[in-house]
Amino acid sequence: MIIIIIKSASANDFISDTSHINTILKKAIIKFDSSKNQESLQLLISALNISTHIDYTYGIGKSLLQIGHIQLESGKSDSSILSFKKALPLLKKINREFEVGNALNEIGWAFCNIGKQDSAEIYFNESLKIQRKINDTKGEATTIHSLGLVYWAKGIYPKALEYCSQALSMNEKLNNKNGQAITLNSIGIIFGSQGDNTRALEFYFKSLKIFEELKDIKRIPALFNNIGLVYQHIGDYKMALKYYNESLNIKQLSHEKLGVSSLFINIGDIYEKQGDLQKALEYYLKAEDIRKEMSNSPGLANLYVSMGKLYLSMKNPLKALETLKNSEIIYKSIKDPNGLANCYIQTGLIYYELGDKNSSINYCLLGINQAKKIGAFDLVQQGYENLSRMYENLGKTAQAFNSYKLFIALRDSLNGIEKSKEIVRIQMQADFDKVMQKQKIEQDQQLEIAQLKSKKQTMIANIFILAFALTLSVFILFYINFRQKQRHNDLLAFQQLDMERQKSELMNQRDELEIQKNLVIHQRDKIMTMLTDLGESIDYARKIQQALLPSDKTLENILGKYFLLFQPRESVGGDFYWVATHENNIYFAIADCTGHGVPGGFMSMLGVSLLNEMMSRSECDSPAKMLWKLRDMIIRALNQTGLDDDSQDGMDIALCMYNPVNRNLVYSGANLSIIIATSSPHKEGEKICVQENIVELKPNRMPVAFYQRMQEFDEHHLVLNSGDSIYLFSDGYADQFGGTHNKKFGYSTFRNLISSTSKKPFENQHDILWNEFDRWKGDENQTDDVIVMGIQIS
């Protein structure tokens, strides 16, 4: 037990004691600013005991206020609120309005930490009134910044940015470097919450630069953590871990539990991304122990989301769902819209794994709508990606297609190559600034040495001049000779300095070239990674398209004797072929969709899915009616209304229905004709062209899509003979550039080629057509997707 012996106090003794208390308080504040919280707390307790004994109101209030600061920084928000509220009436009683405003502001921060943003806003506004009343501009800027972070926590990002920008402007006018750095960090957080990683990183580095100039070791770790979060978000886990560990080392030395728990969560997230699930869980459980001890609701809710995702990866969906439900309860209680949106989307994924498809879609839609309200577009992107998979699994092709298009659009907007280049540029600029600052210090030191050397040389010269002046009459010739040598030495010294300057410039240029080289290499590696990801996405789309197209075995079983020349221009094509049977009829078609590559591939998959859907519903009376129905389904799937900003997607198609019993062929086409090689005579008509041994059946000149003229489709009926051949084709073969004059192959040339090829054995016709196409194309690039299908009637 410590016994404090106090003698009877006179007026002079009271003044002496209060002066001593004020000295203790100043020392405590200095210790707190140096992150020596335990030493500061001991001094404050001593000041509080002495102030209480002599009834020194200011000493009691100020001690409680500073104790509250330490409790707040240690994560003991509830305890800090009690200390601040005890200090408030004492400081009001003695009209210490500056400290009253400070106490109200700190209570607001404590409520922020436990997720009670509405209470925090009330206290910040009370603080703002007092600070404006006493013209405390610095305190006013701090409180406006605090209100900005309240609106950020509520998900009102435009208002948050407005308040933080106002606080930054005020701090710049006051030349308050510390306030500028704190506000720049907050603006970076706001941009990061909206998915704008480039702007976030830019403001974080600005803030870090000021804190490093101020040597503020308390706040530098927070910047390292935030920068690490950006690198984690863009997938650069090595850089993220580097910044997290730098922050963790500092925070563990200062015993800052809240910051340490946040870093445990972030490091756990990295290990989860890298597949080390057990190590990730180890870090999450460490963080959970600290968060529960500190009653930190927002941090605990965020942690439960991360743990839920981890349990799902560990194939324990029930444990994941239980954890996410705890997170949802906390987010609703603290009114955190961003956290709630993320929680809904993750819960949707868990229900999907549990097989509850309806609940998975409902939760995913809840998350998307919540994220849209607050402008969290990275969460909207994630939600649409999950939603497209859910719809695809339920067989809702059109909804899956639309959701995937929205995901692709948001992904490209948020994570474009230009943004990645900008992030690399900001990182390299920060590193370059450090190098230049170091070089400037070295140059200043060298200049100082050169100036001292010059002064020394000047002094020596003056001594010699004085000696020569005293003996001028005797040593005149010697003096002249010496001066000549001195001038020669000065010239050599000047030349030497000039050479050193040129050498320094060359060294600087070499260093700058090395920095630029490293920047280019880093950018190249980033672009190669993105190209690899893009290639994997295209390969995935190609596999989906191949899975939807009929296999060789299916074609042989349905068509019998056939050949197929199918050559997409890229990995994924806009042309497709389709076969099916219904009752006694065989249906077959080829189609040319708008575009080629991935966009054309999307349309081809939609076309195959819709044709299969019609067959499953037995909506296959005739080819003309099927094309009418297909056009209607595509218009509805793509929301086409005929307006200028509508999607212009659609397809050209040749569709046939053949009855092998009576050998009756029915054809209907949209911009694609068919050719029949036959030995029977046929008459020419409006849409029938006869040439030697072939008959061309012409299509309607309108696409299967919204069009200014949408009439019914015509049908052609022909009875075929055994040995007759049917040829379906897109315009890709005829449109190919090549030959000696690099011109199109041409439709008439193609029709003549079909005529001559049809006379050859059917099993050789595929190779004849392919060899002619390859010969014509030569070294030219393929112009379009190419498809030719031949069928021989048995």
C-alpha cells in the first residue's frame, strides 16, 4: 500500500501543489504522445489523487480527460466514456470550454468505436457548437473531420467526402500538418470503400509522407495497414503482407490491442486467399479474443464475416452460416450498411453451398440492392458474379446471361489495366521521392564540405598575399611567378569541380534510368498477369460453348452421313450449329450471331439455349413459326425496344425440318440461304435459284432480332431423292480476304465451289472445302467465323 502524507495546506501551498499537478499533467501528455501509455497513466493517476485531495477541480477534470484518451486508444471504449462523462461537469463548472469541446469530441469517438454512430453524431455536433463559439478553428476542423467519418460509417459516402474535404482545407489554412495527414488518410478510406483503389492509395501515400516528416510513430502503422488493404484488394498479397507486418511490429511494441487485432484479421485474410486455411483460422481466433475483451462490435462483425468465408472454404457451411448470422445481428444493431451488404452476399453463397437455391438468390439480391444504395460498387460486382452462377445452376439462362454482363461491366470499370498502371505509378513515385530526398541530403552535405574547403583555401591565399605584400620590394619576381602558378591551380580546381559536377549528373541520370527500367518491368509483369487472367476467362467461355454444341456422336446419330467445317476466328465464336429430333422429324440449323469472339459467343450460347427450350416445349410445328418464336424470345431476353440506345445484338440463321420417311424438306431462313445438290429438275422462282446441278433456296432479308420490318418468315418445301446433298453455311467463307490481290472470296465463287465439290465423293468434300479456304487465305488473318455443314440423303 502506498501512503501519501500531505501537510496542512495554506494558500501558498495550494498554488504550489496546483503548479506541481500541472507539471505532472504536461509530462503525462508528453509520454502519451510518445506512445508510452503505461507511464502516462501512472502520472495521471498521481495527478488525480493529489487533485482530489486538495479539491483542485481543473486537475481532476484534466486528469480524467487524459485517462479517457488512454482508455480509448487501448480499445476500452465503454470505460473511456465513463471517464469523459465524469470530466465534463467539472470542466463546465470552471468554464474550461476548450477542454469541454475536446471531451465531447472524444465521447463521440468512443461511441463510433462501439458502432453507435447516431450517438456519436450528437456529441460531435455539441462539440462543434462550443468550438465555433470560442473560435477554436483547429478543434472545429477536427470535429468536422470526425463527422465525416460518422457519415462514412453510415455509408453516406458523398457527405463523408464533403466533410473530410472541408476539414482538409481548414487544416491547410492553419498549416496544421498533423491534421492534414489524419484527414488525407480518412479521404483515402472513403475512396477505398467505394472501390476506387487508385485514389485511395494516392491519399494514403500523401498522408504517410507527412507522418514520416513529423516522425509520428503512433499513426504511421495505421497508414501501413491501410496501404496493405489496397494491395490485398488488387491481389498483390506479397506487398500487402509486407505493409501489415511493418504495422504489426510497431503496434505490438506500443501494446495497442485494437490495432493488433485488426492486423491479425488482415493477415488471416491473406492466408485464406493463399489457401493456408488453418493458419488463417489461427489469426482470426487471436483477433476474436481481443475483440470480445474490448467489446468492439463493428470489428467483431467484420471478423465474423471473414470467419464465415473461411469456414465455407473449410467445407463447414453450417458453421459458416452460424457465424454470418451473428455478424448480421451486429451490423443491424450498429446500422452499418456496408457491412450488412457484404454479409448478405456472403450468406447467399453459403445457402448456395447448402443447396437452398431460393434463399441464396434472395440474400444475394438483398446485398446488391444494399450496396447500390451506398455506392459500394465492388460489392455490387461481387454480387452479380455470384448471382450469374446461381441463375445458371437453376437453368435460368437469360437471367444468368444478364447478371454476368453486369459483372463484366463493373469488373472492367473497377479493375481496368489503366487503374493497375496508376497504382504502380503511385507506389514507384513514393519510392522515388524517398530516394530523391536522400540524395538531396547527401548533396547538401557535400556542398557544405565544399564551402568549408573553399573558405580554407581563401584564408590560406590571403596569408600568402599578406606575406608577399610585406616583402614585395625584395621578392617581386618570386611573387609574379607564384601568382601565375596560383592562377593555374585555380583553373585546375575549377576544371576538377566541373568534372565532378558532370559525374554527379551522369550518376543521377543512371539512377533515374534504373528506376524507369524497374517501373517498366513491373508494369509489364502486371499486364502479363492480366492477359493470363483474360485468357483463362476466354478458355472458360470456350468450354461452355463447346458443352452446349452437339457432339460428333450426336450429329452422326441424328444426321447420318454428314460433314462439318467449323472454324471460329478466335477461341470463342459467334457461329453455331444445332440439331434435334421430335417425333418423326429431324431439325438442323446453322447460325451467324452478331460479332465474334466472347461477345458473339454469348449470343451463340443464348441461341442454342432458346432453341433447346422450344424443343423441350414441343414448339416446333414448322421452321417459319420457330423463327418467329425465336425472334420474340431474343427481343425479350435482350430488352430490345427499337430505341437508339438498345442492344443491336441478334443473329442470321438457316433452319430446316426433314422427314426421313417421305424425304420432305422444309426450310426457313433469316439472311442465310441453303444450297441443295440434286439430280432432279426444279423450276426457278422468286426465292429459288437453279444453276446446273444445284438449287439455292433464298431467305427473308431480316435478322432474328428487333428490326424495322418484322414480317412472318417464308417456308420452302422440297421432296429430296436418295443421294441428294444439303449445304448450310454462314457468310464467313465467302467474306474471307486472300488470293493474289487480297480480295474477298465472294459468294458467287463459293456457290460455284459448292457446285463442283458436290460432284465429288461425299467423304472427300470436307477436305476439298478446307484446302481451298486455306489456300485462298494464305498468310492473311481470318476475317470472320466460318461454318459449312453438308448432309447427304440416304
